Amino acid sequence: MTSVVILGGGPAGYEAALVARQLGADVTLIHTTGLGGSAVLTDAVPSKALIATAGVVTAAGSSAALGVRVDHSAPSADTFGVDICAMNTRIKALALAQSQDIMANLAAQGVNLVNGRGRLIGPRTVLITTCDGATTEIGADVILIATGARPRELPDARPDGERILNWEQLYDLTELPERLIVVGSGVTGAEFAGAYQGLGCQVVLVSSRDRVLPGEDPDAAQVIEDVFTRNGATVMEQARAVAARRTASGVEVTLETGEMITGSHVLMAVGSLPNTDDIGLETAGMELDDRGFIVTDRVSRTSVNGIYAAGDCTGVLMLASVAAMQGRIAMWHALGDAVAPLELHHVSSAVFTNPEIATVGVSQRDLDQGTFIGEVFLLPLAANARAKIEGNHDGFVKLFCRTETRIIAGAVVVGPNASELIHSLTIAVEQRLTVDQIATTFTVYPSLSGSVAEAARRLRFSVG
């Protein structure tokens, strides 16, 4: 029986463990923070739960436009707001329950679970240090490194968990920030800025770039920035924060220009660092890039024979879905099963702002830079009957297709539940469906998905 040792219990680690057991391997999974890793315990699951609460508050606050009458004279319906302690209690309980479900599933499948730390002490040997300090050496035929990543910190803006926060510490707040400064306008910063604005906070979003969400489709990013500013947020562009300190009444953030911004709290969302230090990678001769991420190929192999890596510690599209697939691919390859290398153009991703952004395949940047030759069509959601019914005015469907073949090569959806709508377009990209095939497929009326087919019908006549 092949022995597999996995360092890390996040999506990459636990999905790899399940595949390895299905293929008959003896599997030991070593985890430090709980099963599910940061994705379940401190990142994806908690943040989306917070965003869901913000969405309910936002919808309730704008319900008058749909004809909903609220009796403000009744004490129980005086205002729409949030009990942050109750919200955070629910979020942490939900995350813990999801972690426990994963643990139960792994145990039922026969995975040997160890709560501790693993460190490579040879090409096929791991030293396990358990929580009580006991150490054990274990040999393995295959090792998977899936240790994840952690929030990056600025030297002069160290989180204290009370006023200066990283995104893992938000769920311990006992009061809603009166004025939240969010440093960083990438996906994490934009999501939390939108969520806390929806909960009723004053929000200042500090972006070092010339727009919010610089890595996303420019049309999509503009929609989100317009919504932020329309709802009262302050967006500071080309403003780089260099320090944050506590004051008697809150926090003070210093910009590179010397300008000071004051608030009650500050969220530092300035990227991630890989958890690759002090786990023996140098001893094993592992190749790392200049940022400390593990270098892998498309089947998750590292530079060391028999050692694989998956998830955020590799820096390859830091998404839970990608981490899980990297972990599965690693085990399929290591244990001799049929495997297709990771294809990043088939990865769909979402930004859980309000409205959501979802993308797959080629991008506007590819088209503008000439690395993709094709056509694009953008259809606003404002004319969609379902969007009008629900009072949603912001968003669009954008489709990219290849000029000669009419194959759908990419898509952007901005709107409610865009993270769900993108699935059909991900299938289209992966299965190389044509504009004509999407255009002639039935959709429900009225539905937001109707705009996907309508965009394809418009695009089919603009090709060639």
C-alpha cells in the first residue's frame, strides 16, 4: 500500500486525502488550525457569511422601492441594522460546524488525522510535532505540501486584533466600526468594504492603484466603484498606506504622501504570504520563487521527486476551488490514475461584492494586448425583466468569442448571484461551445440567465 503524508488540512489537503483514500493509499494528514484551513475557518466561509448578512440588511433597507411598507413606529422595526455579536457568533459557529463535517468525512474514509505540525527532515521523511510537544518521524512514498498562506503585514501597521485588524480578526469585534478604513482594493479589500458598508459603516477604501479591483475586468471594476461611491463610501485612488497606529479614539493611517486618515478601525488587506517557512523545504532542496511560494508544474509536482504541493502555498490563483483541484490532481498523478493537467483558463472565479463579479476564460486585457484575437459584446442587465422585477440596475453580461470559430473563450458576469450564473459559461468555455449554441439554448423567462443567451444572440451577428 502506498503511504501518503499531507501537510495542511485546507481544501488542497483534505481533497487530496479523499482522492488518495479512494485510490487505496494509506493517508496521514497533519493539520494545525483545524480541518478546512483558513478557507473554512477564517477566510472564504466566514467572509461570505458576513457578506450574506450585509446583503439581507441592504435588501431590507431598500425594500421600500419594491412597495414594502415598514412601520417605523413599531419598536421592533425601528431601523434595519445588525447585532454584530450575534452575527459573529453565528459566523464562527458555522465555520466550526463546516470544519467538523470535513473532519467526520475524512475519519469515515479512513484518513489518519494528526493535530500538530509537520516538517520535512528528508526527501521522504516528515517529523511530526503534536500539540503536547511529542515528536514522531514518519516515512512516506508521497508527500503533499498544502500549508496555505497568511495575511501579509506592513512593518508599521501590525494588527492588534482590536483596532488594527487583518481579515482573520474581524469576527472577534464586539461593536460595529463607526468608520472603517480598508487598506487594499483587491478582492479581499473590496469584499469587506462592500460588506461593512452594507452593515451601516462609513467606509474609506484606500487603493494604491488607479481603480478598485485592478486585477478584474475594467468594466466590472467600474460598476463596483460606482456602487461604492453612490452608497457613500470614500474611494482614495493612487494612495499607498505605509503605517497605521492607534489613537485615543481609534486609528490613524499614514499615506506615502504624508497625509493622515482617521477612523475607528482599519482593516489591512494587503495580500498574503505563503506558509512555507520552517517546514524543512530548504532541507529537501525545494525550489521556491522570489516571494517564497513553492514552484510547481501543472500536475502539482515540485522540484523534488515524490513531493507535491497544492493550494495557496504555491501562489497559483489563490482560490479554494483551485487549491482543491491542485490537491486532487497531485494524488491522481502520484498514484497513477488518469489525470488532466491544471488548465487555468477553465477556472471560474468570483468577487462577492454587491453586485457580484464572476469571470472565466480570456479577459479584456487579453483582447486589448492582442494575446487573444476575437470579438466581445457587453449587454447591460438594466433591460433584463428579472433585474427590473427585483430592483437590480447594476451589472452586465460580457462574452468573448473567437472570430473564426465562434467558440466562447471567456465571459464576465456582473450582477446578483453572478457566482452561480458563471457556471454555464464555464461549461461553454471548457467544452468549446459556440456562440450559436449558447444563443439557441432555451432559458427561463424572466431570468437573469436570459441575458446570457441574449448576449450570445447579439454577439453572433457581430462576429466576422
